Amino acid sequence: MASVPFASQQLSFVASASASDIFRFGGGSGLRFVTVQKNKKFGLPVCRAGSALAFRDLDADDFRHPLDKQNTLMLRAIPGLNEVGKTLLGTVTEQVMLLENIGTSVLVSKNQLSDLHHLMAEAAEILNVPAPDLYVRQSPVPNAYTLAISGKRPFVVIHTSLVELLTREELQAVLAHELGHLKCDHGVWLTYANILTLGAYTVPGIGGMIARTLEEQILRWLRAAELTCDRAALLVAQDPRVVVSVLMKLAGGCPSLADQLNVDAFLEQARSYEKAASSPVGWYIRNAQTSQLSHPLPVLRASEIDEWSRSSAYRSLLKRGIPIKSQLQKI
Ligand SMILES: [Zn+2]
């Protein structure tokens, strides 16, 4: 359990297999090399034709998923959550996290991987949120996550294998998803909630039961929070196919298959999953499959974002956008 407070600030993009897995930080298993095709992404045509819409007055509640709202209220109702979190959150843990990351990753800047720097800066401008630091880390596990350490500039980490897997607009959508966590202050809640869970485990007798109940509640909240951040990704990509493509690749993509994957077929698959899961047995299986996951199933995320992209809420948000020159075009 020692790793829990670390991980409590870690908001990763991809689903994890179990509650304990979501808190894994870093690889620690040595470097492995993924199959890398010739990098074609920088020559691909872009989806946004030359300009993007920036949302200068965007508020987190403009795009927060209803389930996120509901589950956030539930977390807020837990007595003493804030106080316990503040008391237990040690700065040593944070320092270790920060130093570990700086020591083992590459910091992106205007002079270092400038393309990624511009993609992040643009995503932050679109979402009206300060751009955090961005690091690229060597890892065979395609992932991205955000660390919101109190009193310090938050930072986002993307793994090299994710860079290999995605196009530039897809990568920007992932960065936007991570920015969504910052925009919505998800880091704070996650930190406090996990620390409380850790505390509850130390209480003899019913402690474990309390912790398990709370952990389920937290994971439910986190899955809802992920849906909100997929919306942030869409607000930046401004094309639902980009976001769905990211989810599809995370479900079953690799660099050698990336060009053959079909977004429409994946959306069709998502619809058939929804249909199969609507029966009582299907409902049970779906809940059993998802109750210990940090992220909703990729097919469910895909259909959620597909649905939201057709909503009047999304359309009216787009109307509030101000055109800016797209970095996707400039680079
Ligand atoms: Zn996330």
C-alpha cells in the first residue's frame, strides 16, 4: 500500500486492470523496445483545416459529465475528507515523485521536442487552462498521466510507446484529456480520497470494509471523471473521430496496425456492446467487469464521446469558440 499516496496524484489516460494497478508509477522493469514503423505522423494531413476554436471563457462545469458532477457531490459529502487529505499529504512523497520524474524523463520545451510543446500550448489555450510542464518518458506501456503536486507546477507525462502509436492530432487529444483533469481539479480529489482509503485500512476491524466501500466509490468517481476528460479531448480535437481513434488504439492498437484500424467499425462494436449489456445478465457482467477499473471500458468511452459530439451542449460550446491559427497546420 506504500505506493498509494504517490499514485493518488496520478491520473492516467488508459484503463488499468484493477484497483491496485492504477497506482503503479513508472515501469521499473527495465527498457523494452516496441516495434516502431517509420514515423509517418508528421506528414499526415490534419483534421482541423488551418484553424481551431479556442474557448476563452470555458469553465469546467461547461463540459463536466453528469456522472462526474454526481459522484463529486458524493465525495464532497464524506465528512472530513479535505482535512484528512491535507494532514496526510506529505511533501516528501511529492518531492520523490517530482525528482524521480525529472531524473528519468525528457522535459519538453521550445528547444526540446518543440512539436509536442506547441501541441500542448495550443491545447491549453483552447481549454483556457495554464499549460503544465510536459515530460516524455521511455516506456513500452502506452500511457499518459498528470501529476498535480500541491504548491508546484503540475506536469503531464507521456510514454514513448504512446507517441509511436498515435498521430499528432490524437496525441494532442491525449494532452487535452490530461489538461481536463487539471481544469476540473481532479487531482485534488483523487489525492484526498486515496489517502483516506489508506488511512481506513489501518483501522482494525471494520477498517478494511470501509476502505473497500470508499475505494469503490472513488473508482466510480474516477470513471466518471474520465468521461469528463474525454470531453476536454473532444473540445480540443474538435473531431470526435480523433478521440474515438485514440480509444480504439488503446484498446487494440499497435504501430504496425495503426493504419488499418477503422473508427466506424469500432463505434459499431461499441453499439453492439451497449446492446448486449442492456440485458440483465449483460448488465451484471458489465458491472462486474468495470467495478474495479480506474477507467470506463474503451467501447463505452467511445460511445459516450460519440453521443456527446452530437449533443446541443457540445454544439453550443463550439459556438462560443474563437478561431485561432492551428499548430497542427503550422508545424
Ligand atoms: Zn484521465
